[in-house]
Amino acid sequence: MHRLFKAGLIGVAVIVVFELFPAVHAAQKGSENKGRYYFRQTCKECHTKGAVGGEITPLNKTMAEWRVYFAKGTHNHGKEPLAKYLPADQLLDASTFLVQHAADSPQPETCGK
Ligand code: HEC
């Protein structure tokens, strides 16, 4: 009985490690270059000067602000999910691009178009 309990605990620990680690890892990993492409292709359609969403570049927010924005995941004053415009994997790339080139990042970028 005692042994079984121990084995069970180890089993749970193994599952936790294997389930959580890739998730945590994936949450930090996105392709900056792909993200730049998706952002230009999709988001910029509405986010240039004079367009419906107004100009948006990585410089609009700080790294922390972009992280919060994508963690929240809503768009246009919270009216709709950001996922409406990009599937999850591409959204992750876009967020990586925006965070890496935010106003207070080591390499701020305007992503002009
Ligand atoms: C179909 C047009 C359209 C597309 C595509 C679009 N947006 Fe927007 N976005 C808007 C509009 C409209 C607003 C609200 C602008 C305002 O009120 O000044 C907005 C607002 C925003 C804001 C300001 C905060 C907020 O959400 O209210 C951010 C940041 C933003 N968009 C990022 C993005 C990103 C990132 C993408 C691509 C994944 C994207 N947008 C794609 C139209 C669009």
C-alpha cells in the first residue's frame, strides 16, 4: 500500500514535469522573424496611419505592456479575441516580434510600411 502510494506520487511528478515543461517553454518561444511577417501581413492591414485601427508598431508599448496585452488576448477595446486575426501559433510569433522590438527593448523597431 505504502509502496503503491510512493509510485503514484512519482508518476504524478513525472507527468507534471513532462506536461508543464514544454508548455512553459513554448510560452516563451516564438519566431521573431515569422512574427514580423505575420504582423505586417495581417495586423498592418488596419494599423497604418490613416487606416481603421490607427498606426501601431512595436514602439506603441513597452515589453511588459505587450506581454500583458497578449496574455489578455483581447483586441479592439476588449470587444473580440486577438485570435480572430491570427491562429495561436502565429499570434505567439507576432507577440514575440512585438515584445522583442518594443519601445524599451534593446532593439526598438518601427516596422514601417
Ligand atoms: C480588421 C482591422 C484590424 C486588424 C486586422 C487588426 N486590428 Fe488591431 N485594432 C483595430 C481597431 C478598429 C482598433 C481600435 C482602434 C481605436 O479605437 O483607436 C484596434 C486596436 C488595436 C490595439 C489597441 C488596443 C486595443 O486592442 O484596443 C492594438 C494593440 C492592436 N489593435 C493590435 C493588433 C494586432 C497585434 C493585430 C494583428 C494580430 C491587429 N491589431 C489586427 C482593427 C484591426
